[in-house]
Amino acid sequence: MPFIRVSYLESQYEVRQLNVISKAIMETLIQHFHVPEDDWFQVFHAHKQEEFYYSSHYLNVERSEGLLFIHITCKSGRTVEQKTCLYETLATTLSKALPMRKEDVFIVLAENEYADWSFGNGAAQMLHRTIGEA
């Protein structure tokens, strides 16, 4: 049940590349977080240069204008190993598929609980699922 927001400089990626990014994110979530294939909710945001700020060298990572901010909101409960494997797999996959620099794959996870989700109709559908379901 992740919700994904991807932000990037508008001049950096074409529609075909955004499709590759979307699929890579979903495949990585399926692989490491065991997300169902039809649990696909992603929003892409293109920003003008004057709307997009970042440190080009924070924590000794050299970022370029090809930077992608990938914000994943998901249910809590994944292990540190699952998270770190997701980060590495996604950066590696994108660097090979586009190609792009691994340094430009910035990922942040925000975790919450089942009561924090409504998938429509004003209902908290995840509260009514059986324990153990994604």
C-alpha cells in the first residue's frame, strides 16, 4: 500500500524515462516489501529550476541536476535489511535502466499505520483486512 511521490527537474526526464522509473520503483517494492502488483499509486512532479533545491554534496554524495527525490509513504513494519536492500536495488536498477547516476537516487520512507489510509469511498479499507495481509 505504498504511495509514491517522485520529484525531479522538468528538463531532466522524458515521458519514456518516467515510465521506466515508475516500473522500477514498483518492481523493487514487490521484490523487497512484498507489495501486491495492483497496489500501484504514484505521482510524478516536474519542477522548474527555481523550485528545486538540494545540496550537491551533502554526506559526500555528489548530486547532479538528474536528481530524483523518491518519497515512499508506506505501512510500518519493514526491517532495516528490507529498507536498505530496497535503496540499493532501486538505485542500481535505475542507474542501469535509464541510465542515470546512483548518486542521484534520493529515497525517503515515511511509515504510518492502517488507520492512516483511505483508498476511496471515505473508508479505512486496511482496518478491515486480515492481519498479515499487505
